[in-house]
Amino acid sequence: MMPGSWLTGSLILLTGIAFIIFLVARLIPRTNHDKDTVALLGVFTVVAVGLIVLGGFLSLGSWSSAMGMGCW
């Protein structure tokens, strides 16, 4: 069984990756790229990258503390 922080971090990481794939595969090609759309796609991209960073931090941070390599 995975500890709670590993599971939470992994799910957040997978959500961010799925959001990036959705943006690249579906949303970006179907837009007409006016100023408002570009700004909204930028916000969506920042949110997706933030989810990836947060998920990686949670899952890898708990991994390093589980292995005894936590911050001193």
C-alpha cells in the first residue's frame, strides 16, 4: 500500500500530465488564437505546469523522507 502523500502526489502529477496532453491534443489546435484565447491558454498552461510541479514535489518529497534523506 502506498503512503497517503505518495498517492496524493502521484494523482496530482497524473492530473497535470493529462491536462497538458488535453491542451496540446485538443484545445490548442481548435482555437483561432486571438488575444483572449492566447491569454487563457497561457493561464491553463501555467496551472498544468503547477500541478506537475506540485505532484512531483509531494511524491518525491515523501519518497526522500521515507528513504531517510529528509532535510536536516
